[in-house]
Amino acid sequence: MAVQGLAADVRSLESIRASAKDDPRAAVKAAARQFEALFMQELLKSMRATTQGESLMGGGASEELATGMLDQQYATSLTGMPGGLAEALTRQLERSMGLAPGPIPVTVNRRANPLPAPIGSPADRPARIPEKGAAAFVEQHSRSARSAEAATGIPASFMVAQAAHESGWGRREILHADGSPSHNLFGIKAGAGWNGPVAEVTTTEYVGGVARKVTAKFRAYASYAESFADYAQLMKTSPRYAEVMQAESPRDFAQGLQRAGYATDPAYADKLTAVINTTLRLQRTSG
């Protein structure tokens, strides 16, 4: 949409509203330009009033109209410049609407996916988003997550996000003693009913709200796809997760897992909800 005419054309607002459904990014950019043009016009009007005071020509309404039209032309010509207000507004609006991912924290050593740290390392903080690896993590596991969705009805994005949270976006994967991966993305422990291979590691558990380091055995798989499949089986067959199976929103899903006792972290639901929302933004951006 051209900038010319935006400053005073009310019909352009209707045009923006109509195009929002078909091309939200273009609508956001047009709305930002509209706002910047209006802002610049008001700024010029204020500056003119401050510097000129009362009209020296005595032109009355006709002079005021001509001056307003001139301010509008100046405003529209100044709108949309690189690094301007419209550009900043566009970025902010895209983030708030989920059209672009928010700022991704930079890892200390500037690597996209540092070597995995032990599963117990700072579990009391939300998983940091890798500088470049978050989108790759989502893409890598989306196919397995869709298969799990077909089996459970749980949205694939919710499960990819939980895997990201549990594994620190793949950087805190549970490892065997020899350093080989267990492919356990969901932190599922090896209980009495588990007959497969295990990985024994030190992890963080919350007892009475206090974080403690404990040694625990976790299930191990031959692949990440097996990890998703086993997670889906757990959700389907365990009565404690019946509420989780019915969740429709990220918040309901995360809170259902916490109420069911999936994790001992008292802030688990809040952390997982944030990761799900990040995953959804990454998927919309890559799509």
C-alpha cells in the first residue's frame, strides 16, 4: 500500500482492516505507516504553532486549510524511511501478534547448540532459546510430534515445546555414562514397569518446594521418534493424564501436566507455557 494519502484518508483504515485476514504482515506494515504519518503531521503542526504563533497573513480558514495540506504532504514524504518510527512499530506489532519470534537470547559462547549439559543443570530456570538452534529443533522433531498428535490428539506444537523445555532445546539431553544420547526428550523416568534400557543421571527434584540434586534412572530409546511414541503411549494409557488429553490451550496443557504431577518444579506450568508460545511463533515464522 502506498504511503501517499494515508495521513488523512479514512478509507485507508478500512482497506487495512480488509487486508488483515489475507496478508497480516502487509496490514501491520500499512498500519505502522499510517500511525507514523499521523504522528509526523501532528508534530509538524505543533512545531508550526510554536514557531509562527498567530498567522501573519490573516488568511483565516483558507490559509489554515492550505497549511494543513502542506503539513500532510511533508508528513507523508517523511513516512516510511529506513530506521524510522514505522519500522520500529512494525517489528513490535509483528512480535505482539505472533508474526515474528521475540528476541532470542545469545548464548555465552556464541554457539547455536553448545555441548549438552547434565540434565540437572539449572533446572530452576526456564530453558534458554538457542541463538540459532530453536527453529532447527522444532523442524527436527515436528514429524515425530505429528505422529504423536495422531495417536493422542495433543497438538504437535505442545509436545515439541515440552520436549524443548525438558531437554533445554536439545542442549541438556539425558546422556549415558559413556556420553551417548538416551534420546529421552521428555524426561520420563524408568519405573518398575519399564523393561528397556536406562540412563542413570543426577537431576533436580523439588521436595517441599526446595530444589535438591538426586540420582534417578530415565528411560532410554534408540531414536527421538521412539521418545515421542513412548510419550504418546504414556499420555494415552495413564489415567492421571486424562485432563491433559483434553487441553486446548497452551496454559491448560501446561497446568494439566503440573496438576497431574508430571514434574515437581512449582513453576513448571508457567515455564512450559512460555516455551509453547515461543514454539508457536517459530512455527508461524518458518511457515
